Amino acid sequence: MRPHGGTSPVGSFKTMTTEKTTDSYDHVLKYTGIFGGVQGLNIIVSLVRNKCVALLLGPNGMGLASLFNTTVTFLSQATNFGISFSAVKNVSELFDRGDEAAVRHFVKVVRAWSLLTALLGMLLCIVASPLLDRLTFTWGNHTLHFLVLSLAVGMMAITGGETAILKGARQLRSLAVIQIVAVLATLVVSVPIYYFFYESGVVPVIVLMAFVTMGLTIRHSYRLYPLELKGARGLLGEGMGMIRLGVAFVAAGIIGSGAEMFIRSYMNVSGRDLDFVGLYNAGFMLTVTYVGMVFSAMETDYFPRLSAVPVGDREGLCHTINRQIEVTLLLVAPMLAAFVVMLPLLVPLLLSEKFLPMVPMAQVAAFSMLLKALSLPMGYTNLARSNSMGYLILETVYYVVFVLLVIWGFEYWGLLGTGIALVVSYAVEVLTVGLYIRHRYGYKMSTMVVRYSAIQFTLCVLAYLTTFIAAPALRWVLGCAMIIASMGVSVAILHKKTSLWNTLVRKVLKRD
């Protein structure tokens, strides 16, 4: 999947062809690296920004920003009707068909619905601002803050629609540029504001970040498909199919955002201190968000491949899912082993020493990402088979278990308990999703997946156990040994099953 040449869609429509080796190790590894690389660059810049924010605001300020951000995300997902997801399918189908007029017309439909959802989201945030204040905070009056944040909710809806248009038109290069420039811009904007205004700058930064992202996205999208107001009457009626497709996706997003918002609000109320929220958010961010660069290829490359497997082709379905799990696991495991061992050094470097209390929680929570490497490729099956109800039910089960376990873990073991809860909740998801798609689609986990999982899980557990060794020299030697062992296993398997290394060597020798 790649963007067509030039900035104009005229004469550039091209039907995508399926390669014979789309499920080979080479293909999966290549596209995981490409799409994950862009996310990795964004993460590096984000690390610098988070370091600055952590030093300027501390855990209390980061907890406040986390509460506002999760609330805005919840309201956005509750009112955007899933356009950022469902519109991609419609635009992509018309684009592949080569019907330029139809694409331009449907772009107007997407923009009309995006404007409607933007207004709806802003109105809901304004009306619900007193309620949001009571539910989220036990101190002060933050109603005015939520009124201002309604602007961010509206801009996120516009951004989602334009992003869907760019994805459907295969403008992956533009999307990558938008992400990189947006992250750099928010770094330049947010740090000075936090420096001069401290916690008072949290709300303005969220609004400005939404504005910057929307402006960049509109710039690229309008250049590709200029805004057309003529013939806009009746467009909303044409988009009902797109809206119906996104209902389950929206519902799952609402449940997920609501769960995150509830947990942070609960910690704020139960812990009587925003520091708990800030520490939990920092640990969650380090374990879930940063490793997510490996998972970023799922939606862009893996999901279309999985969708292309013919209905009834159980062997093809199993092969596609298992191959993705194998590559993802082999890439993620060494990163997590290094993460667990190096975290006491990384936290002061990436954040500040004030965040060291969340290290035990993050080290345990790292194992949830190994389980996610198993569950996520399986979880896409329902979406690929248009089984929206099955997808929604499984997502609901996961988040209910997730919330209950995190509350239970927090009550009994504090932050460490939340890390344990993350691992157990992902283990439940692997079990429920695996059993469901086995019963519904005949999926069977391959022997290779079981074997690689056992090896890498064992090495990561051993890496974690080295962190309890009292002697510093022995702790670091054995910890690094486990990292090297995990990396060696992954490299050996990928080297054996791919030709990418040989291709790279040939290019280097040819250049010399």
C-alpha cells in the first residue's frame, strides 16, 4: 500500500494488486518496520516533550493533563460516529474503482458528516460541562475548562474526517508528514506555555494541539480534494451506510475511553491526590503507548490483508493470523525485555526522578504487551469479517474485566496492583478472543506461535527476575544477558525465515 504520485488525484487512480507473498515473513516484517518507523520517530519527539512537561509540571500537572485529555477523547469518540474509521472503506473502494467523480462527491459527504459531528460534540461538551466537573474532580470548579475544551472536541471531528479521506486515497506519505510535523509543532508550542503558565496552560495546550493537527490535515486534504460547497444539500442522507458501519467501532471506543476516564477519576477521588493519576498515566504511557509503534502496522497493512482472505478459507485465515502474531511477538519481546531491565535508568532520563515510584508497576505491565501481541491480530478477525456485534461484545468484556481488576489491584496493592491488573486483563482477552474466533471461524493457533511465545515469555520473566538481585553488577550483567538472549532468538528466527538480510547485504556490496 503506497500513495500515488503527485498531489492531484486526476489520472492517478490505480487498482491495487495483491502480491503472492503478502503473507510472507518478508512482507509482514517490511511493512511493520515501515509503518512502525514513522510512529517510532513520533515517539522520540514525544519523549522530549514529555520530559520537558514532567520537569515543568511534575506528577500533579501530568495527572491534570491526563484527566482533561481522556475526557476530550471520550467525548470525541462518543460523537464522531466512527467516520475516521468507516469512511476509509468507502473512499478506498471508490478510489480503487477509478471513479474520480464519485470520490469527489463522497468526499463532500464525509465533510458534511464531519461538520455535523463536530457541532454535536461541541454542544455535548458545553451542555455536560457541569456534570463532567463533578464526575472528574472533587476540588475546584472546572466547568469553564470543559467549555473551552469543546473547541478541541469539534476540531478532532474535522481532523478525523479529513484523515479518513487521506487514508482512503492512499496518501500515506502525507499522513506521515502530518504526524511528524504535528508532534514537532506541539513540542514548540506546549513547552513555552507550560514554562510560563504551569498547570494553567494545560487546557490552552490541548486546544492548540487540536488546532495544529486540524490545520495540517486540512492543508493536505484540501490540496488533494478542494473544498466544494456547491451541491451540499442532501449529503447527510447519502452517508447513512457509512454511519451504520462505524456504530460498533464508536461504541467500542466509547467503552474504552470511558473505562480509562473512569479509572483516572477513581484514582483521583480514592487516592485523594493527583500524583496517583500522574504516576499511573506515566507508567501506562511508557508500557502501552511506546511499544505501540510495533502495533501501528496492524491497521495499515495487516487489516487489509486479513480482510482479503476469502470467507470460508480457514487455512488462509489461520495462516495470516499466525504469521502476523509470530512476527509481532519476535519484534516486541526483545524491546520489552530491555524495557523491564532498563526502566530504572529510563524514567529519570525520559521523565524525572519524581516518577520512580511507578517503575514496579510499569515493569509488571510490560508483560501485558506480550499478550497484546497475541490478542490484537486475533481481535481484527471480527472486523475483517464485518462481525460488528462480535467485536463489540468482546471489547465490552475486556474493558469490564479491565476496570474491575484495576480497581481491585489499586485498592490492595496500589500502583503495582494496576500493573498486575493490566497483565491479567490481557490474559483474559487472549483467552476469550481465541476461543471465540476458534468457535466462529475455525482458527487454530500454530505450533510455532506456541513455541515462540513460550521461549520469549520465559526470557522476559527471567529478565524481570534479575531486577530483584541486590548486587548491582550481577543484576546488570544478568539483565543484559537476558536482553541479548531474547534479541538473539528473534534475529535468528527472522534471519532464517526472511530474505531481507540477504537483500540488504547485496545492496551494500553492490554500493561498495
